[in-house]
Amino acid sequence: MKLLYDLLNQFGVSGDESPTSDFLLHYINKSKASWATQPEVFSGEEFHDCILLKFGSPKTALFAHIDTIGFMVRYENQLVAVGGPEVREGVKLVGKDSHGDVFCKLIGDEDDPRHDFPRAIDRGARLAFAQDIRIDDEFIQAAYLDNRLGVYTALKVCESLEHGWVVFTTYEEHGGGSMPFLLSFIQQESPIKQALIADITWVTDGVLPKEGVVISIRDKFIPRKKFLDRVIGLAEESGIPYQLEVEASGGSDGREVQFSPYAIDWCFVGAAEENVHSPDEKVALVDLEAMIELHQYLMKNL
């Protein structure tokens, strides 16, 4: 669990993913010698803060976004949401600017969020929820399980993967934007026709904790049924606990796969959480285990 703890403690509000990207690149370079297949690693300014790992001869790509929701400092003590964070009076925020570390509380409401730091914070500085990781026998609770659990899942897939792309993306929480150039590179370097999205969804009236990983039939966007049927068939064959989601809203990097100029099928596969986009996101450990196992199985068998 040390890797997961370390991931949860990385700062990575959308547009400021460099600290998380640097952490991942260090971990990958240190750990890849023990993986079943040695990947080719693509990173650097050409890819902004994204990282692409190419294993063998890929047929499928697994995408996991590394950014989180948060806030950006405006004028005086005003805050502007990045992504869709919960705005709750008294929540602790952390960050830094040119003068040093920032520790403050969120005040105000969704229409007028502010901070209570005693001095002005640099305009454009990003603030994130202060991390508080809680794990018991059944659940993990913390900020940024969305999408640190997806990143953790992708890294666990890397350990045994023989053929496939594993791609760590940016900007997803605030409208996306990295997927077009990543897909263009992938289709030039080693093309694929199918993609999996390792991300976190919501507990709803039809999706419950401890009932297995969620395969999303649709959110706001609708993947191709022919591909979904293959994924669901493999999930059934695997014996790994899963549940099916049908929602009218929400989105992921899958949206940009579908909107791309490439004929790539996609499917969202992820654990469901309570307390979405808050400091208290909560996921059942058995659902996280099922998420990891199903992504490993699908990447091997699709």
C-alpha cells in the first residue's frame, strides 16, 4: 500500500501535474526492471506532463488521468474552482506560491468560495484539499481517490503486461485536452483500435459499494455496444465481481477517444466512490481489488 499512499500525497491540480508526473516517472524508471516486459517510455516536453508506456506489440491502450480537482487563487482571497470540487465551509486547503507553503481553510459558498489565509496568495496559485488517508478492513477514504486509484491500477497492470499501451494523461478534470495529441502519437507509433479507461465513478441507486468494479455502459457519452459486449463477456468469463452502470451524465477520457478522428472503441472500467470530489471520497477495498484484476484480465485478453 505504500505506493498508493505516496500517490495520494502527490500534488496535481489540473494544469499543474508536473509534481505527480515527476513522481510517476521516477517510480517507473526504478520499478520497470522487475516487470514482466520492459516498456518503451515516452515523456518530456513533447508530451507535456503525460507519460506513455509501450509494452510489446499493443492492441489496446489503458488510459488513467493524473490530475485532480482543486482551486485557483483569483484576487484578494477569492477562489475559482478547477474541475468540480465540493465547496464546504471549513475544509482545509494546501498549496504554495512564491512566498512559501500555504495552509488555509475554505470559507464562503459555491457562489463565492474564498480562503482565510492571512496574507495575499499569488494570483493563479493552485490549492488542493489537505490529504487525510483513512483505511480500515473494508474501505479507503481520502481526497483524490479520483483518480489516484486509476493511476494505481494502471501501475499494477504494468507489472504483468506483455502487450499494450499504458498512458497517464492530464487535464481530464477540467475539460481534457491532452488526449488528442496522445492519440495522434499512439496511432503513428503503434496503432490501436480499442481503449480502456481506468477512472473512478459514483455510487448511485443502481451502483453500490462492495458489489464489484463498474463497467459503464454509458455516461453522458455512449460507447459502441459491440465492444461493450466483448468487455462484458470477458468480465463474465473472468469470474471477477463486476456491476453495470447506465447514467445520463459524467464523462472521462473516453469522451476524447470517441470524439477523435480515429476509429477506436472504448470502455470505462472503474470502482465506484461515495462523497465525490470531496476530501472524503470513499471506495470499498474489494472494489479496488476487482478494478485492478479486471483491467489486468482485459488488457491480456482483449
